Amino acid sequence: MKTRCFLIALFLLPFAFHGCQSDSKSSSNQNKSSERALPTPQQVEYQRKEKVAFVHFGVNTFTNREWGTGEEDPGVFNPTNFNADQWAKILSENGFKTLILTAKHHDGFCLWPSQYTDHNIAESPYKDGNGDIVREVSEACDKYDIDLGLYLSPWDMHEKSYGTPEYNTFYLNQLRELLTNYGEIAEVWFDGAKGEGAKDMEYDFDLWWSTVRELQPDALIFSDEGPDIRWIGNEHGFAGKTNWSTVNRDSITIGKPGQGPYLNSGEAGAPDWVVGECDVSIRPGWFYHPEEDNEVKTVEKLTEIYMKSVGRNCTLLLNIPPDKTGQFHPTDVARLYAFSDTLDSIFSDDFMTDTDIEASSSQPSYSADKVSDKNWSSYWMADGDDQTPELTLRFEEPVTLNLMSLQEYIPIGQNISKFDVSIKKEDNWQIIAEETTVGYKRILQLDEVTTDEIRIRFHEFFSPPAINEIGLFMAN
């Protein structure tokens, strides 16, 4: 079933988890037990997407601001050549599986004709007041088979009820509009951003999240604490070298400063599975600014971000802001295709395709050859009595490489906390990497080495290591 909007991430199954962002603490439904946390099927599929797109578009696009004021004339919103198909087609061709749209940013301007405010697209000249950007994007996502996610800013500088209990009902009404009129939603995105001098406001996240579960039961919810997807603690796109998908949600407060290090690395053995998401913009700003046309991130920088997000057990959320025409700028588009071509060239030639693999131990039906069969659902698992499990990879001819990827079979948990990689050199083992977590995917950027034998040893783990894929590459 195709998912469509991403403002909210759900966890209806026995493994699911929780979270959202604001100045207030939430006690959303949780599923804690003495057993270790496991992901829901939705969370697993989310990580397998690897790349998700954020699209910041609104009145700020036309006022050349990052944060608006809430006092903008809706008449400034007038894209001259809006084309949602352009967005969806480009994103689909570049491997992005979800598009998250800023349906409403902090200024309160709505990209759909909300009946609860006059600060919306119906008051703009776009299509003579008959436009609906959310609907057009929803239809384009459908056409190009990508999921739709939505961001509905909790902070609303235009709405007069903000700062009172009545605002929670106002926000809920807008949330219901989005969740009931635009098909399936894959993710709902909440944050705790708020400017200095903003009114105090206690958000009713429990109410909002329960509404998401009711109306879009397969959607994932993002915030600092989840419940399904968490912020990684920075906007550079980098996860920690050690990165657990588990956290203790009770120790996180949405919007509270100083939580970055914890969010960046997670916590070993914590009770809540909350996947990390690395958000970063392709430009210095989140909205389009013409003066930044020459500051679009280079392919080298985007590749580094991929290695330090997807390659560190996270999903990459890359923002591409449309310009005043309503389309992605040609520079951004060219950079996206070059970025995709670079990743394709790096990972197209895998030395694991012709490798002899030996394990120190294997459980029945989980043999070592599973790590190279290109079947994500099969995996090698070490025997429970093996104190230091290892895999040895042998090649008929020496290979030269500088990248290694490892993947744990995360439906049964994230278990590895310490491992190393060695190469055979003159009949002796030489350690070339000593690392901690693996998770969905860990990419090791190595000094260039040439060898005909590689050993991976697992030293610390909660349960016997279960590896479903190993890749070996030479990146130029």
C-alpha cells in the first residue's frame, strides 16, 4: 500500500515507539517491556528508503526570509510556473522515496485552503484563489510513486489564539484537514522551533499524535523524541559515529536545548526504538534565496553527508527549496543528478560478488554466504556460544578498496556495539578499523588498501550478530 504524507510516524505494532517536538513533555502511548526494543515494519521500511526529500515552500520564498512574521500579505504568494510534477519526477529519478512538504511554516501561511484561517492560499492570486499546493503535490507523488509527508508547524505567528489552550484545538482542526483530504500520509513532521519573544505555549502533542494514529495509522511521526523518528541533534546531516536506534524517550524534551549529543548517538539498550533522521539543506538556507544560487552544496559535500547519515544508521532528509517560479532551481537539479551519479558509480562495483566467505560459527539456516546474496531478508547469524564471532572474506586475486558497508538485520534488533576489521598482510592480521555500532547500515571510509583476505571480528553485542549484507568498494 502506498503511503503519502509524512507528518506523522506510527507504531501500531508491538514493537512501535513514540515522540514529538515542543516546549512541553509528552507521555504518548508507549510499549515498554523487559525485552529489547525492536522496530515496527514501518520503521524498517523507512530506513530502507535511505533518502527522503524536504521541500520548504511558502511566503518566505517570495519575501526572501527564512522565518516570516505572520503579517505577510497572502498576495505575495504567486508562483509563476508551479509544477509539482517537476518536483516528484526529479526526486523519483534521484532515488528519493518520500517528499515532505511544509504545508504550514512558522508564519502560519497555509499551502491549502484551510477553513480555519484567512492566512492561506485561497487569499493569494495563485490560480485566482482556487489553488491548493498540497493537493497538487499529493497528486504528483501519486503519479511518480513516492510517498507524501507533511510539516505543520506548531508555532504559528499569525494565529491570534496562539499562547492559549484554544490554539491546540485550532491546530488539531488544521491537522485533521490535512490527514483526511489528501490520501495516505507517510510521515508527519513536528518540531519545537520558536523564536525569541514568542508566547509561551503548551502543545497538546498527546492529542495531536493520537489523532494521527486514528486517521493515518500507518504514518510515522517525527520529532526530537519520536515517537517513531527522531531528530539527530544538528542540521549538518551528520549522525554520530556511534549511533543507536534506541533512546529513552522519557529523557528527551521536545525543543529543549542541549540534547544534541544524546540525540546524535542514541543509547545502547534503551527502551524505545526511534530511528535517527539527518536533516540538512542543499543550500545554506531552508527557503530559496537568489543570493545563494552559487552556494549550493557540492557533490563532494553531499556525498560526505550521505556517508555520515545513511552510512551511520540514519535516513538522509535533504531539503531542496523551489524558487519563485515554483520549480526547483536548475543548479539544484543538476547537483541532485550529479550526486546520484556519484553514488551509483561508487556502489556499482562490489567486490563481494566473487568472494569466498567463512564464518567462525553459524546457526542453522543462517550461513555465512547470506551476507553476499543480495537478498535483504536473508542473513548470517553467529552461534550463541561463539564469544568472538568472525567472518573471513577471501579473494582469488588481491582487491583494492577504500569503502566497506555492513548491515545488521534490524527487524530482530540492533545488537553490535564493538567490532574491528583487519586485512591479511604478509601472513599477519593488520587492523584497519575499530568501530562501535552498525545498525541498518554502516559505511566505513578506509585508507586505500590492497589485500586478498579480510577479517571482521565482533567483540561486543547484545545478541549473536546478524549480518544481512556486506559490501566492498573502491571510491575514486
